[in-house]
Amino acid sequence: MANVAVSSLSKQTHDELAVTYAALILHDEGLQISSQNLVKLINASGNKVDSFWPSMFAKALSGRSVSDFLLGGGDGGQAAPAPAAAGAQAPAGKTEAKKDDKKKAPEPPKEEEDVGMGGLFD
């Protein structure tokens, strides 16, 4: 999507992206993702969106952890897998692999790179 000119986007796609970016900016700044804040940010960016978008996004994100949503890829409407039974035995050879995985140190976080918004907020 980064290589597509904003002017070539459909109205619906433009509006959805503008509200999505505004919601992400509000989240990143630690501000409440409300309909009013979304509208203020979108208007300040020089964009116009249909009036239902900000309220729809605000309601959809209300009471949710945006960080968890972003890191988890959303819930997708599927339940989490059930945990294994307490007495269940691991298949042969799998126990050693799991022990080795626990010993590895976590990778250091990668530096954030500046990604253009395709002129959406220019």
C-alpha cells in the first residue's frame, strides 16, 4: 500500500486509512481513542472522512488494549487453543527441543524505521 498514490485510492479506502492512522497516532501518544479526538486529528491533517468512520473506530476500540490487538493480530473471532491436560505426555524428542527453546535469550528489539504515509498526512 505504501507505493500507491493517495489520490488513486477509493473514497472508502482513503477514509478507512485516515481513521486507522489517526487511531494509531492517538494510541502512540497515549491519548484516548474517541470519536472527537479522531475527528480533530483527521481535520488537522487536512483530510475529510465520512462521519460514521470515527465513531465506528472509537466504538470498535473501546475497552480494548490496542497494543494487544496490534501484537496479537486481532482476535479474528477464534477461540484460543485449549491448554494440554496436566497428565499429558509430550511426544518423544519434543521435550529436549522445548528445554533448548527456553534457554535462548530473546532478540533485542529492532529499531523503528520511518515509513512514509504516502502523502496522506502531508
